[in-house]
Amino acid sequence: MHDRDIIKTGRRTRWLAGLAIGALAVASPVQAETLQGALAKAYENNPTLTGARAGQRANDENVPIQKASGLPNVGTQAEYQEYLVIPGNSFTSPSRILGVNAQLSVPIYQGGAVRNAVKAAKYRVEAGQADLRATEASIFSQVVGAYMDVIRDIAIVQLNQKNVSVLKTNLQATSDRFEIGDLTRTDVAQSQARLSLAEGDLRTAEANLIRSRESYIKLVGDAPVDLQAPPALPNLPTTAEEAVAIALDNNPDIASANELINAGRADIGVARAARMPKVSATLGGGYSDYLGSLRGVDQNGNRFAQTTKSSTAGVTLTLPIFQGGRPSAQVRQAQSRTSQAIENYVGVERDVIAQTRGAYAAWQANERIIAATEQAVSANGLSLEGVRAENSVGTRSILDILNAEQEYLNTQVQLVSARRNSYVAAFSVLAAMGKAEARDLGIDSGGTLYDPEVNYRRVKGQIWDWADDPKPQQVATDTKGVPAATANVPASVDTALPQ
């Protein structure tokens, strides 16, 4: 239920505007899928993300838990006793008693333990919210990778299918020419061998496509159907230095590490409070009813009263004098853990810098690979045509044709792979910069987005002991009903990759 806690977002980018293609599905039983649609499904249904949201809600509860230590505590106790054996020389003992007691305890001063514990809990809530951002960006990066993998592997299967078809035609032509004595048995064997290898490559490509589709199903919760070409990514940096500067300001892992340092410093204050005085006030009252069983009379001959009342009020001062060194050990422990958090921050910062620079370098390298491979595809296409023409006049062998066809296929596969790698690397740059979350990508999940701050504001001041949440329910969709992926692809070669 709380995965529906939301805020309306006033800002919507048009980064992945592609849903208009859904109009084409009116007359078709299968609707095309856009990258935005895939990300929206993962945003709503991915169990890693929905589980992280639930974990953050549990983290939110640490604030009211710590606040409770500084709030008044009220308790009552009722007791009924029946005396089964009464001493023989006791002439005034009752045979039964009903007692009711109530007590109010008010902490006045706890040495700063409560204040610092609440501060630490708040810092950890903020760290958890940053971690949730990081989880969201990580899931989106995986979805983008899976989406592009399916598109790439469909293209590779199509290319291999076309290659097998061409090689079958070559083998038939080679066999025909062998029958009339124009070619040798060696030419036929070469064509047969190359066709067999191509069929094996096709089976491998089909297996890779099935694996990519299953990975997509795992992340998105639905089968990939007619995936559309992804749009250009927005707001990409022009230099690696620009990307790093933005990442240092916005990366959620850095934000989380910084909040954990603050929490560690507050933990030191909690530990120091163990050697400080503590003051509390108490107010109590009691009522006893002997239910008419109290025997005996007072000096005036009146029967003892069958009910009594009492009340108390007091202040308690606890002053620690010697605790065997425990407080100092706890302070030193908290200080060491804070030092560890500081070093972890440096490590996270290093990781983010390396991740950003590496992703930027991979993106730029693949952009250059795309340009070079496009030229290679064009050149190999012309070369294949030339080799076939030269073979027709006897200046090229069958093996030359087979090699030219293989080189042409290889460069086409390299091109679709480079396009996939470039897009995924560019998205990784955005993720490292802290710009790959739903709020940045214009993800529209019914017009609202999950906001962890909503639940935190709901519970942070909660002091009612009976304010439970509804029974936990599954939020993420399972994939048991999704059919197993196949290697079926459209007949035509359409890479659907960014050009």
C-alpha cells in the first residue's frame, strides 16, 4: 500500500516521449513497447525497487523509536490474589485482594542520549533516501541494458539468418556449377563448411536472444514485445570533467556516505551520554480492595476499611560514578566507526569519479567505433559486390566470396553491438551524474511518483501505540504467468538502434 505513497510532480521532461506509437495498437493485438514504457513498468513492479522502498519505510521508523525514549511513559497494573492458606495466628489477614496501580514516568535529562540518537536516526533516514535513489538509478541502468540487449540480439539473429540464407544460395549455386564441371569438389566443401558454421552461429545468436529476453522479463516483469528504437539521451556532458563535477554534487552514493558520517558523529554523543547524570520524575497511585475479607477492628472497635488508596511523587537522579570503563570504550568505538565512515566516503567518492570517467570514456570510444564501423560496413558491402563480380569472370575463387561475406557480416554485428554499447555507456554517465532517476527521465507512472519523504513525514511524529499499518501485501508482479522467451524475430533486418 505504501508503495503508492506519492507526490505529484510539477516538472515533466519529454526525454522519452514515444508513447504516441501506442495509437497504432488500436487495430493490433500487440502494442509496441518504448523504453519509457519499460522503465515505467520497472519503476512500478521491480521487486528490488519495491523492496528497497519497504526497507526505507522501516528505516523511517527509527526516528519515532528514538524519540520515544524521551517521552513520558504511562503504565497501569491490575492484580487479584486469593489467599488459599491464612496463618493461624493472623487475625487480620484478608483472604483476597484486588489491587490497581498506575505510574507516570517523565524523563527530564538523559545526558543528550535521546537528542543525539534522534539526530543519528534522521541522518540515516536521509542516507537511506539517497540509497533508494541509487537503487532506482541502478535498476533503470539494468533495464536500459536489457532493453538494448534485446534489440541488439534481435538484429544479430536477423543478420545471421540472412547470412545463412545467402550461404544456402551460394551452396546451391556452387553445387550446380560443380555438376557442370565449372567448379571443384573443394569449392563445394568450402561452401558446405561455411554454411555449417553459419548455422551454428545462428543457434548461438538465438540462445543469446532468449537469455536477453529473459533478463528483460526479470527486470521489467513483462515480455519484450516490438521494442522501439530508443530516443537520444538528454543533458549529456561535453567533457569528462563536467561529468565528474556534476557527479560529485548529485551522485546519491556520495550523498548517502556523507549522511552516514553525520550519523556517526551523533552516535559519539549517544555514547558520551552514558557517563552523564540522568534525571527523571515519577508520579504513581494505587488502589486496593480487600473485597470485604479484611478481618479485625481498630482500637475504637471499628472494622478495618476494606479499601485503601495511595499516591506518590518523586524525582530520581542517577549519577554514574564507575562503570568499569564501558562508557569510554563505547565512545572510542563510535569514534572509530565515524573514522571508518569518513574513509568510506573517500572510497565512494573515488568509485564515483572512476565510474564516471570510465563510462564517459566508453561512451566516447563507442561513438568513434560506430563511425569507423559504419565506414567498414559500407566498404565491405562494396567489396562483396566486387568479389562476386570478379568471381563471375574467373578472377576470384569461391573462398574469396565466402570470406567477403563473413567480413561483411562481422562488421554489421560489430556496428549493432557498438550502437548498443554507446547508448548503455551514455546512460551510465547519466547514472553516475545522479541524473538517471524517474524525476530526471520523465517517467510517468499514472501521473505520480513515489516520494519516500511522504512516509517519513507521516511517521516521524507518531506517538500513538496502536497506529499499525495495513497487513503487508505483495507489490511487485511475479513472472510465473509470462510465457518463456523464444528466439522468434521479425523477418526483415531492422536493428531499431539509434543511428
